[in-house]
Amino acid sequence: MPTLRQLRYFESLARHLNFGRAAAECAISQPALSLQIQDLETKLGIELVERGKAAISLTPVGQDVAVRAGRILAEVGDLVDFARGRGKPLSGPLRLGVIPSIGPYLLPSILPVLRAEAPELELQVRESQTAQLLDALMDRKIDLILLALPIDRPGVTQVGLFEDPFFVLTPSGHRLAGQGAIAMDDLQSEKVLLLEEGHCLRDQALNLCSQAGVDGVEEFGATSLATIVQLAGNGYGVTILPELAREVETRSHAHVAVADFARPRPSRTIGLAWRDTSRRKEDFLEFGRLIRQARAA
């Protein structure tokens, strides 16, 4: 009878199609992984992998087995989630993913609340871009994501928590500096600085610029809002930032100013996402409640 460990090894190999990468992910040696796959093939009485000189591929039946193995592993994971959910709410391990345009600005206020309200929670945090976090979620490497909504990914439940308005960050002395009711049209003649490709905040800013007919969009390959703020403060352009980052990114920079959009102000929705199949829905909803509590404090 195949073991769950063998199914997990094969599922990893099916995704990577590389013994070395699959072995690294499974934290075993490559020869040991190869032996486990061979043993799995013997137990099932079928060939799962076609081993070439330069590459490997799955046999047709191997592709079917990979799909079934993924379903079995998902069901086992859901069983574990169900068992955890039967205990005290927000206790035990919780692997949280968070995007870079939220983590540094929201975690400082919510972590003390989580520590006080859920002392038995073993929180693990992973920061990455939205697409990578969604892949990790579906691969069961994380349990929950704190991100900007909406997202387009089948099999994922998403719940909004609060709105995060946008504002315009300009160099001090800029014609828009300090204004409180600027229209998107006011940005048409401006050079707007954006994060590098892959950040959802970049996509949201691009969408706003497109609506305003802004042509002067500059991409510097910046991976952090702090870098974009430095560029804006030194006269390289203006940028669109979320309110969540406002205090942190402006309090120590003397050369930037803030301009607020006219109402209704454009914004992004901050929320949570988890697998549809997860049995920890009540935990995740409680996690969201504590975030709202921290925001209200």
C-alpha cells in the first residue's frame, strides 16, 4: 500500500519534473526520493515517470495518479484542519502569507493584539507577492493570506476587512502638494512612479492611471514603497500610495508632501483569502475580527 509520504514525494516531483528540486522541497536526498518513487511504482504496478537523459516526464497514467495524489493529500490536510478547528479558536500553527504593501504597515498594530487575544496561536509569517502566495496557498504551504482584493483564483474564498484609500505623494513644493480634492485628471501631465511588475499595488495604480489617461508612467524596478517614496521626494515624479503606508513612509521624509483625492476617493480592499476546502473558516473569521479590532484601537 502506498504511504502518504510517497504520495507527497510524487506530487512534488509531478509539479517540478525535476528530482533535485523535488528532493529539496521534501527535505530529503535525491537518491532517497528516487528510491521512494520506484517503490511507489512497484506497489502500484505501473510506470509513473519516464526518465530521460536530460529531463523527466510523467507517463499518461502518472499524470492521472498525480491528480489523484493531490486530491488525497488535500483531503488529509483538510482533516488536520478540521481537527485543529475542534479545539480552542486560534490555537496551534497558522501559516500566514502577506503582501509587501501591507505587511510592514499593518502587522505592527495587529501582532500585539494577536499575542494578547490568542496567546496559543503559533503564527508563522511569509511575505511575498500575491501570485506567489496564492500558489503557496493552493500547494498547502500556507493557510491564510492577508492581501488586496479582489483576486481571480478558483478554489479560494475571499473576505474583505476594510477599505484602504489611495493618496498622491509628491515632492514638497509640487503644484499638487497639500491639496485635498485633486481629480485623477490632475495626474495627466505628471510622471507617476510605480513598483516593479508583480506587485498588485502596481496593477492598481496602473488601472487608476489608465482611467485618468496618464501617459507618463515610470517603472524603476523598485520592490518597496520606501524606495518609491525616496524617488518622489528627490523630484523624480509623483506616486500613488495607500493610506495604510502613509504615516510610516512620510514621517521621516522632509521632502515629500501629500495630496488627497476628491471624493469618492479611489481605494483598495484589504482582506483575507483561504482555500475553499479548508475547515478553519471560523479561525480565519476570528483572525479577521482581531484585525478590525486592532484597526479600531
